[in-house]
Amino acid sequence: MHPDFPLPDVRWEPTREFWAAAGRRALSIPRCTACARRVWYPATSCRFCGGGTLTWTEVSGRGRLFSWSVVRHAWIPQVADRLPFVTGLVALEEDPAVRLVTFVVDCEPDALRCDMPVRVVFRPLRYPGVEREVLAPMFAPDAGVDRVVPS
Ligand SMILES: [Zn+2]
């Protein structure tokens, strides 16, 4: 466990570029240069074709809510002040098989629906007793998608 737990370890090589991109308010996912598939969770080779060159590539940040969970109990004391909160799996627009574990924000838990359009937002992760913070991708409802236009 690193000293700033529960912040993510932004220097850990496999996800270092993910967090560096988030710091620039970009969402970046490794992509295989041989078959062009996106590979998530980051790996040293492509699980589809075995290619060994993966390039971090920005994605739109649009996706759909695949699943979620409303957290009402603090499993560690550092999250007690943010209860309740929502963790979710978001399927990316570019490849719905790529699903990110994330926080879902700016939405009442009862309003969440399977497959609802969401978009990335970047918010600081802060925890009591930890001086640093990390800008992290989270997802919020995307009101601009599937909006019913009155006739
Ligand atoms: Zn590949």
C-alpha cells in the first residue's frame, strides 16, 4: 500500500499514462497498433491478436452505464464523508466491451438506468488525512444524448 492510500498510485507503470491523461482532462485507453482493438485493463500485449505494441489513445469520454452499485457503508474510514456514492461500470462508446470501473456523479441513485448515456467529467479525488489529490475521470449523465426534442 502506498503512503497516499486510498488515492490511486499514479506512478504505477501499467496505469501511469491513464492518470497522466486524466490530469490533462483526457480519457486515454491503450490501443493495439496491429488490430486496433482497445485493451482494458492495460496489459503488455493485446489479448485479441497477441500484438505487443499498445499505444495510449484518447477516447471521446462518451459511454453507457452498464451497471452500478450504490455504496451506503464505508468499507474504509476515508470514504465515510461521501456516503452514499455510486460506483459503476461504464461501457465506452468506441468499444462497449471496454468497461471502466468509475464513480458515477451528478445523478440521484434512483435516477440511474441501465444503458443510460453518460459522459466523462474530471473531478479531484480527495481523502481526509491525505494531502495530495488526483484528478480522476468520473461519469455523469449525458443530457445531450437521446434527448427528446419536442415537436
Ligand atoms: Zn491486437
